[in-house]
Amino acid sequence: MQPYGASRGLGRGVVTRRAARSPSAGSVVVVEDDLSVHDAVGGEAFFVDLVDAFYRRVSGDVLLRPLYPDDLTAPRRHMTLFLQQYWGGPGTYSEQRGHPRLRQRHLPFVISEPERDAWFAHMAAALDEVVVARGIDPAIEAQMLDYFAQAADFMVNARSPQ
């Protein structure tokens, strides 16, 4: 079974790396390597740090915390595996859990605009923290932030109370 997103190239933005000098005459040469975002950000360690930073924020959020189980071990692992796979890493998430079915998995929870906004704010702050700490290219951060905004919008399944 092919991992979710693999056939459509989801999350596999190409990152170009450039070499500074050629071995002959010291001239500048451009070398392009097609890397998945997963590889460009450093692989699993980046996503573990991102998810840890996100859940540190969620743990203290009075709106979002009740939506999660008391023990956050499984949600942390699931999110880490999903993000790695989405951004071009190993297909472990799909191998263990099947197709992500993100909206379906989140239907039992009331997610309206306040929950969406809180989730996105925590994810954006976590992403910024990890990107800065690791010196990740701002273009990759922008690509990931755009995805998280779309994902947050997609999860909304209820109207905000009037």
C-alpha cells in the first residue's frame, strides 16, 4: 500500500540546495538536489520537536485541552508520524493506522472557529519556535504554515456559538 499523499506528491515541496564553489578554478557552481521537506528540515527529529512544542502549548489551553485524552502520548506519536509522512518521510503512519481520514477522525469533537484559531495559533508558534531554533529556511516555514492553515480550516465541523 502506498502511503497517503505519495501518489499525489502532497507535502513534497522540492528544496534546492546550492554548492558554493567548484573544485576547479574556484568558480561558483549551482547543484540542485530534490529533497522532500521532511529531509530538508532534518527528518524525524524536527517533527518530534515540532509536535512537542505544539503539545506544550495545548496542555495549558483551556479551550483545546478538554478535546484531548489525559495521556497525550498516543496523540503526539500519531501527529508526529502523520506529519513526517505528509512531508515526504516514511509511510509509517499509513502502515500502522491506514488512511489518515483526518476530518473523519476529528468528527467526534466540536471544532468551530475558536478551536480552529487556537489550534492554528499553537501550531504556528510551535513551528516558528522550531524553525528559529534549527535555522530552517523561511520558505519551508511558509509552505508548512500554509498547509497548517488549510488543515485547520478543513477540520471545522461546527458553527461558532452566536
